[in-house]
Amino acid sequence: MKKKVVFSVLCALPLVLAQSSLADLVIDVRTRLAQNSSAAAEAELRDYKSRNGVTPEYLDGLSWVARAEAADKRWDKAAADAGEVRTQSERLLARRKLDAEDHLPMALGAAYEVLAQSMEAKGQREAAIRLLRAALLKYGTTSIGPRLQKNVNLLALVGRPAPALEAVQFLGSKPATLASLKGSPVLLFFWAHWCVDCKAEVPVIARLRQEFGARGLVVIGPTQLYGYAAQGADATPAAERTYIEAVRQRYYSSLLDMPVPLSQKNFKTYGASTTPTLVVLNRAGQVTTYHPGAMTYEELRAAVEKAL
């Protein structure tokens, strides 16, 4: 899977419902949810399960129902459905690898995410962190590792020292270490060359840097290689790096002097499975804001002010 999808009940989806193809089940479920018809989504899943049993496609579909229930704060139902997804996914893993196809990692990652959200909503934050860290021990080297780390960070990173950034490879000027930047507020802007929301965030960050530069704000923009370039075409590391630089020149022109560490390790450490991911550090090097997804100027300005 090349791009991560952030759940929203209102996300734009194809409105043409699938026929009988098993591959279309998840599209059907997500379409029903986008139409605010969770009952129809659940009925479709029941019908599929009665005909085909528990498959990765079924669990992926059920995970989207759990995410919709979490978005609606129906925590008991969300936890029950996410718990079923987790249990059934791990049963299937007895005879297959997690990343053998796309549905199972999507389902299992979402299950742990919703279970942790449900625990946190019920005041069980420490239990949620333990659950996620245990999952990281089992699945940290798989495709869901960054997603699990993201959810750990959402619960546990704020108020703690920011993890160091790897900067063996980089674009632009060589990034300073976070340790050397203590005394200055820092904004970390995790972005991807394919990410539309990242490009839309650039004017916000450029404006804030101009506004708070005199007060010491430093912006660093980590990114990574994904194995593909324009229009999803496979690319060698060298070719993708050249493509990233072209994207940077075209869409990030107001941030060209922003150091860009190029490392998958940074994305794993910070759980940046969502792009953009925005992290603000105070002058002591502690995380004061950890936010997967875009932020408005007003939201990010308030976060920077807090760090100052």
C-alpha cells in the first residue's frame, strides 16, 4: 500500500456500489458509512461473512465500521468490533504473514488504534499505552509499526523529550541535531512528495516561520523514500530522491532553506504514518504538540505560541 488513508466518515468515495466482487467489499462498506448508513454497512458485512466466512477483506470492512463508531464516540460498540477484528486477524496470522496483502494490516492496525482510543476515552490511558507497546513488540517491523507508534505518541509523547532525528541523508542544508537546538522552539514538519495536504500546509508554515523567526523558531522538514515517484511509478532511491528535490523546488519554494532529513527511521520513531505530521518542541526540547494531519494557521500558531 503506497499511501495511508486517514479515516473520515465524510471522506470522498466512489458512489457506484460494487457488484459481487470480493475485492469491492471494503469500497461498499466505506460508501455506506460515507452515506451515514452504518446499518447498511453492517448488513453487507453479515451477508458477506455468511457466504465467505472471515477473510482479510471482511476484517478490513469491519475495521472501517469500528472507526466510524469511534468517530461517533460509540465506544462500547467500537471496542467490541475492534476486538473482533484483532482476535480474528491474529487467528489468520497463524497461517500467513501480516504483509502478504493489504487488507489484513489495514484491519489489524485500525483494530489496535480503535481499542486504544476506546480505552483512553474511558480514562484508561496507561492500559491503552501498554496495549500499543505490546503490539509494537509483535508488529514493530511490519507495515503497521509506524501506525502503532503514532498512537503511542498521541498518548505518551507530549511532555517528554523529543526523540533524536537521523540525518545521515538530507536535502538542503545539513539539519542541526535537536540537542543542539535546545533554547529554540522547533517545528517538525513530516511530509511526503505525494501528499496534497503537505503542499497545502506550506503557506501556513512559511507564514509562521516569518512571524516567529525573530523569536527563534526553527523548522525542520523530515521526509522519506517510498519506492515510487511521479504517478506511482516505481523508482530507484536515486531517481526518487531526484523527484523529491523537484517536488521541493516546485511546491516548497517558500521553505527551500528548511533542512530536510531523508530517513525512514525518523518516520518510524515519530509514528508519522499520517502526512503531514506536525510536532512542536519547546525551548527545553520537550514535545508540546504532536498532531497527525494538517493544521490550520490558527491551530498551529496557538501550538507554537504554547511552545514559546
